[in-house]
Amino acid sequence: MKFPTNLAEMKPHTSTTLQKEREKASFPVQEMDKFINGEKSIALREKALRVIRAEPEIFDTKDIYFMSRNEKLDRIYQQEKRIQELLRDGKIDATDIGQIFGILDWSSPFDLSRGMFIPTLMQQCTDEQKKAFLEPALKYQIIGCYAQTEMGHGSNIRGLETTATFIEETDEFEVNSPTLTSTKWWIGSLGISSTHACVMAQIYVKGKHVGLFPVVVPIRSMENHKPLPGVTVGDIGPKMGFNTMDNGFLNLNKVRVPRFNLLQKYVSVSRTGEVTRPANINSRASYGTMVFVRANIASNMGRQLAKGITIAVRYTSVRRQFGEPGKPESPVLDYGIVQYRIIPILAKTYAMIGMSHEFYAQYEKTAALIEKGDFSMLKEMHAVSCGLKRWTSDTCIYGVDTCRHVCGGHGFSQFSGLNEFFAGLYPNIIWEGDNFVLAKQTASYLVKSAYGLRTKEQVEVNDTTNMFRHFMNLDSKLSPAELYTWSGKSAHEIASSEKLLLDLLGYRVISMVHDLAVKIYGKGQSWEESSVPSQGIATVHSEYTVCLYFSRHINKLPQGSPLRPILQSLFKITALSFLTRNTGELYGLPSKASMTREQINGLVSEYIESMKEVREQAVPLVDALGVPDEKLNSSLGKYDGNVYEDYMERALNEPLNRDGTGEEIRKRFFDKYIGPTIHADHSKVSKL
């Protein structure tokens, strides 16, 4: 199909408008990229882009919006195969793979081998088992998956039905799926790819239940990839999104594996069936993979939201609607209601990425201590990772949805780059712990910690408990003025002070925790009855943590840094968005720490005004996030601003419009359906 080429150019052109937005930058964009993303991340990004751009015939994904699921799988396996060739040739290393697929912005069927199977082996294998399983997995001589979730059980892992029973006579474990609902389900990398599965099973030895532990089970032949005897395995079928991942099912009919295949770092079964466990091992140690995955989700969501907000800001900066007669229409981003919808998302994107640097450093410290047998940080890391996985995934997914909405009708097009993206992100609020269930885990830790401090139990020292100790003021050393620093301050004074905002965010947490603790420990309310208030507690704690860690990241900069002013504005918007999200939480503070109506309404006004201040920097800020066009895969978010030209080019590439195929398809539809309908003999009217 040919499209007219002699059309008048729009004035001002979208590319010109975008360039003028860039000229408003009050800070060095490249320096901001280095600070918010980190020089190591930028180096990985640039290396990945060189790989992708060197072989467009393999790595170009511009045409994916026209593909069926099988066509997408064929393309992704082709890319994975090429990546493995580059890996073997020493042209890339293992750390480059995640960057490459992160930019291509779809999941490889090998991702869960890298992301869950291998980390489980690293954490829970003995040295001998590492040689048998980990070394070939790292070389891609075997492909694995982490088979935990079952058709009938997800969040309640203690209820998993799959069993592994020790057979002393043959020195084997018999792994069995006794019911339909015990079939492993939703397991990534299982449907097509995996040769082995790390199966979470209820271990039985001599008739006694030992606990839930992972067992490595070969599931497909290494010769022809066919299922091994007793193994029924397949793909679970089409999903809302994430369709380049081969989520699968696995049913095991009394499959025997050597006793050696039980991962035995945290539990050991001898030849004669004696069960031993290393001393001083925390009962949560075998759940380390889940903490690892949640920490990765929490650390990655900001970088995913960066794609959505980049598209939304660039497009609303060049999309013009309404305005004064005789003048160019106004950019959509100039309207307050659009700023109200997307400037806070921009601020939270920066806050999430800034937070991730601090949070992941905490996770790595925890993991290093666990490796040495020190589990002192595990409880807090479990609680914080549950809360941040929940908060970051909610914020990212609903943020991307808002980005779709502000793009108007064009946001509904696949060429916006936001629809498959949204569908692929959506499972993050469900997998690795349903978000509503995870909130209870976080709230439980917080309430028990506060109660422990009140009853003078030994409670570990960390950011959360330090904040609790401060506001609980158990030794009465602090005066009310030192505790409730916002009292008597104007809304402007509060909004302009990083310390006051953090104090208010922190006190909101302990206030809500105290209310729930009184109900549980004083009035006998059950944890099940506490599910609803647990949601709010988990939210405010995560909001406090995000701001605390973002503040720490900002304060790594020297005082005179040109990056500080805009980052402090983004911190302010983020904190105010949290505090004004539900003003009832502020009105509900105890009388000794109460806020006035004037203060609370003033914070809302400060919030709205702060968005207007950041609007002029919106395009430079998304540029500094460093999301390349290859990841955006969007007409609306193109760096060069040629929005409508690219949009039209993509539409013409639709198979219905392509030269040759388009004409043939349309002719077939006309001959079979449209023609017989419009040329029917209307003189023959049926009588009912």
C-alpha cells in the first residue's frame, strides 16, 4: 500500500518541539544518567546495545507486534541460541545476558534457569552437588527450572502436596504428584526448555515428615528431549502476556532419583535414613531463592517503569490539543490534570531506582552473612523484600497503565509500546507471593518488632527498628519537640525539609503499627482479622523505606552538585504523594503528634505546586533515565520525536496493508464474506 508523500509538514514538528523541551534542562543529563543508573549499569547497557545493533537480522524486535506466539518463541530461541554462541566465544559474559534481554524487553525461555534454578543450586548445594548440577547449568549443558507452585497451591507453600519419600532399599527418593492439584503449574522455563527441575517437595523419611526441601529431578532426555518415564510435562498455554516464557506443568508419577539429588546444604539424609541439619541454621534458609527473586523484582521495577514514563512524557510533550485561537495548540503536558497523573510517576521512577541501589546493597550484605552462617539480617530482609516487592510492582504496573491512559487513543495501539509491556509486567503483582499475602508478612514483622521493643525483648538493630526506638522513646530522653518535629510548622516548612518529611513518614508507620499491636496483643484480635489493616501498614512502611533509601542515594552527591536541586524536587513530590495519598492517615495521628487541617490541606497544595515546578524538566529527566529506542519499541516515545512518521510506517507494515500479502488477504475476505453480503439479493425477504 502506498501512502502520499507530498503532505505538508506539521508545524511545529514533533521533533522540533521535543528538542526545545531538551533545551530547558537545568542539569547535565549525562551526569544524571551516571548518578541514577550507575556507571556499571551504563557500561553494560552500551555493550548490550552494540551486540543488538551489530546483528539486526537476529535482534531487531520492531515487528513483534504482528507475530503469533509460536513466531515469537521461534525468534526468542533464535536470539538465545546466538547469545549462547557469543557467550562460548567469549564476546559476552553471563552478566551481559540480562542486559540484552532487558533491552529487547521480552523474556527468554531460559530466564528461569538463570534466575531461579541456578541461584537455588548456588545457595543450597553441597560442593559435590555443585559439581554435578551447578557447573553444567552454568555452561548451559542442562537447562533447569524451579518447580514450587502447584495447580492447587501458590502462596501457602507449606500446603504443597508433592512428596519425596526416601526408599532406603535402593538409596533413592521417590518423587510423586499424588493428586491433580499437586501438579506443578506456572513453572517458568518448564513448558519447552528444561531438562531438569528443582522440585520443592514434602520430604518423608521412615514415615516421618522432615519438611519442605528441593530435589533435583531430571525430566527430559538429554538425547532427544522427550519426557522421561513417569514424567508428564508440557506448556500451560496462552496467557494475558509474558508469552515468550514457556510456563509449564509437571506431574511426577513415582519418579525415582538418587538420594544425592536432595539438595543437602540445609538438611542431610544418610544412607540409613538418618536426618541431620547443620547447627544454627535459620528455618527460613531454604526459602532463600524466594527472597532473592523478590529482591530482584523490587530492584528492577523502577527500571521497568522508566520505559512507561519515558514514552508518556515524550508523547505528552509533543501531542498538542486545544489552545488559543490563531496559535499552535498546547502540548498536553502543559495541562495540570496531565501533570497530576504523570509527574508523580516520574518522581517515583527516580525514587525507585535510587532506592534500589541502597536496597540491593542490603540484600547482598544479607546474602554474604547467610553464606557464613549468620542469619541476623534475614528476618528484616524477608519482611522488607516482601513489602518492597509488593509496593514496587503495584506502583510500576498501575503507573504503566496510567502512562497508557495519558497517551489517549494512541495508547491503545500496540505501536505505543505500552500494551504488551503492561501485560508482561502484570504477573509481578501475583508471582513470588501474592501482594495481599505479602503485606501480612511485612506487617507481622513490624508489629512483633514493636511489641518486642515495648516488652524489652532483644530486637535486632536495623533501619526500621531504629526508627521505632526513636519514636517509641522508651527511655523518655526526647522531648515532644524533638519527637514531633512537624508540630507548629507550616506546610511549606514541612514540604521543604527532607528531615521533616522523613520524620512524618516514619511516625505514620509506628502510629499504625501501634494501633494494630493494641488490637492483637491487647484485645486478642487474630492475624486473619488483621489482614486489612496489614495492607496499609505494609504500604506506609514501604513508602518510608523508599524515601529513606532515595534520600541516602541523593546525599551521596556533594552539596554543590547541579543534580541536587531537581533530585530534591523529585524526593519532595514522592514524599508528598505518599503523605497525601490518604490524608485520613494524617488526621488519625495521636493527639500528641496531630496535624492541623491547615497543615494537611497545605501539604496537598504544596504537592500540586511542586509538580508545576518539575514539568519544565520532564523531558530531560526521562532522557537521563537512558531507555534506548530498542527497549521502548514505540512510535510515541521515539527519541528523535518523529512520532507520526514512525506510527504511519508501522501501520503500513501491518500484513493487511503490506504490498502483495495485504491485497491478497483483503481480496479473500471480500470474495468470501463482504461481497456476498453487500451483493445479496435483497428482494428475497425471509418471513418469520
